[in-house]
Amino acid sequence: MHLKIRHRTEYRYETPVRYSIQELRLTPPTTSGQQIDKWKISTPIKASSSIDTFGNFYSVFVQESPYTSMMIEAEGEVHTQDAFEFKDDARAVSPYYLLQQTNLTEPTDEMLGYFASSLPKKNSVDEVLKLATAVQQAIGYVPGQTTFATTAAQSFALKSGVCQDHAHVMLSLCRAAQIPARYVSGYFFAEESPNLASHAWIDFCSDIEKGIWTSVDITHACLIDARHIRLAIGRDYYSAAPVKGVRTGGGGEELSANISIQQLP
């Protein structure tokens, strides 16, 4: 598919922000299943760009002059095709590092007991997809009940969440089963479900020695395909978030994010 993506994030504040640092992971890589034709990011001031520990493109900009609103926009065109396997390069983070739980993924005994019969005995696609189906069925897709700070345990207790929560619960359970797994942020093209345009899923390591990862969309309980566009990977949401930052001042914050994905001829 040939897709045109536009992602706009706007912040408004009650009082002037005196100082802020923004970190962006808004540049999709050219990798298996996707070819980036053109891409640009617009920020209020010039950003510096680099590659992070996980191999993601990221940009940082610091604002030291007071402001009450800020706009960040990313847009470009991507060609996609069905692909769900990804191979690490020599500089990649060790899969064993991705066995470690984080504050967002730490499971409870109740969680582990609930999913005990679905936990994979090995890192095979069939067994991990079985677990993805169990998570999808247990955690209903209900927008508005969770935030970026909601943990896997909290989402499980609510029995509801969104794609980010599905991913955190899945990471928690894969790691508990001694299967390395990582969070993936990205986009999902579905004309009938525009609310899913911003999306998240997981990779699990299907061959540790060769550094091969298989991508699973828990919200849809399937392997990823040409509808998915990868942005960044990490241990959890925090290390792969498209936009995050810290600030001094500003008071209350109003955030609006709009993502449009259009299929081109």
C-alpha cells in the first residue's frame, strides 16, 4: 500500500511554560515491510537528531523562551507490504535485556494465575498468538479509561484499556514466560476505525541466537501486515513514545492529537 500520513500534536497551557524539553520518535524507519518515500517533522524551533539505544530515530528540542501553545507535526509517505519478521543488526540491544519487567509491565500474581493456561511454553508463533487472543478477550477495548501511565496490572484489574494497555499486558506475560518482548509504537491504517490510527503492538524474539523478532498486534490478535507502520521500539511505552517531554510552568495542559492516514494510488 502507498500511504500518506499526517500526525499533528498540539499543546495549550493555562500559564506560560518557562522551560521545556521535548523528545520525539516520529520518524518511521525503512525496514521489513515498509519503505519511507519522504518524511519531515516540523517543530517550533530546530531540533537535534540522533539514534537511540534501540536504534530509533529521535529528535530533541529545548525551549527556553516562555510560550502558551506548541505544535509538532510529522508527515510523509510510506509504501508498505505484508511482513511480520524483523532481524536485529549487530548494534541491537540484547534480547535478554528485554526479559526484564518495567514499572509499566510488572505482573501481579492474580494476572499470572488468570493467564496461566495461555502462557507460552516456548517462543513459537502459534503459542504467542494464543496468548494474544487470551489478552484481547480479557482486556476489552474501551478508550478513555486508561492513560499513558496506566500499568499492565491496573489495566488487567479494570479488564479494559486500549492498544497500549494490550501491549503492556502482553509484554508482562511474555517476559514472565521467559520470552524476550519489546513494545512497538506506530500507526494502523483502517478507514473504518480512524481512532486506531495511533497504534501499539509487540515484537517477541522468535530466535534469540539469530536476533529474529516476530510482530504481533494484540488488539487484533494477529500478526502485523501492510496496514501497520512502525515508528519506534522500546521496553515499554516510555522508551518508544512518539512524543514526550518535561516542562517548568504552564499550569493545566490541554493536548490534542490528530492523525490522518490516506491511501494513495
